[in-house]
Amino acid sequence: MAQDATVLYRMGLELANSRAWPNYRPTSEFRPVRDASAARRQ
């Protein structure tokens, strides 16, 4: 259980400190809205 917690902590820390943002699939109806807001996030 301690190893699982360590892995999850490190994964969360890496995601929190990353500049990468999740995105929708290219076929998603929400993708154009997300792409339009991308400039404001940078």
C-alpha cells in the first residue's frame, strides 16, 4: 500500500507541475471550445 501511495503521489506531483493540459479527442464536440481557449492558458 505504501508503494501505491508513493507512485500516486509522484504521478500527481508530476501532473501538477506540468505545463501539459488534457484535451478532448479530435472528434469530440467540445474540442473546438477547448482549442479556442488554449491561447488564454499560455
